[in-house]
Amino acid sequence: MLTAALLVLTIAGCTKAGEPTVATADPGATASGAAGGEERSALAYSKCMRAQGQTWFPDPDPQGGLTVHNPDGVDQKKVEAAEQACRKYAPWEGPKTPIPAEDLAKLRQVAQCMRDHGLTNWPDPDANGGTSIDTKKLGVDPGDPKVRQAQQECQKLAPAPKDKPAA
């Protein structure tokens, strides 16, 4: 399972060999309780993935968001092994707690905004605020300028990250 961040959505996407994917995690999410007391964060996860031989694995953006694209020809079994080894650092792998109804409503507004900006197959979040994105179903590469422009427009509708005050 490949997990990472696009917007402020919590997203977990499953990958299969030959299937292009992008996955995301809450940019503000950090949690204690990783094995040995290490902090769970997107940055710690990225560092671990690179230490596991996935040298192409990116760092989170300045807001803490993590967008991951598997490069062509990547050995999916090695990626999955690295993900398993690094799971203890992934904030999205921590205990699942329901999100407030107000935040879920905001995430649904973000999804609708993305669709309104031409990404007609953008999915709604699940009851816990998670969203799975399959790039084949989405119909556009998440790195496409159209996606980035929609993100910039729609991000203002998203709830504030848990560890940051609302603007």
C-alpha cells in the first residue's frame, strides 16, 4: 500500500504492479507512538523510504503535504517492502479517530470544488475524511497544472491541519 499527501486530505491508495497511483496524507498530521517512540510524520516516512533504497522518494512540501508518483519501471515489490518497513513512521497509519462533522463537510466541499474545476472524477472523502485516488479513474496525472490550479483554488475550503490554528 502506497500512502502519501495531496491537499489537506487524508488519502490511502493501494497500488498494484503497473498501476499508476498517487496517494496523500494530512499535511499537518504528526503522531507519537511509532515503534520505539519515534515521531510519526511525512518527513520521517520519506527519510525511511529513501533509507530502504527508494532514493526517488520525495520529501513533503513546505506545508507538510506529500505527493508520491511511482516512477516508471519501479520494482513494486521493493516499494511495498520499504512501505512495510517504514509504516511505523507514517502519520496516516496511526490510530484512526473520527473527524469532526464540520471538518468532513469541509473536505466534501474541497472534493466538489475539485470537480467544479474540471476534475469530474475527483472522489468524495470517506466517513473518516480519507480519500483514495486512482489516477486511471481520475483521468489526469496529479502533477498536471490543471490539478495544481484546482488545488490552489480549493485548498482554502479545507479544514485547518490539526496542529495549526485556522487562518
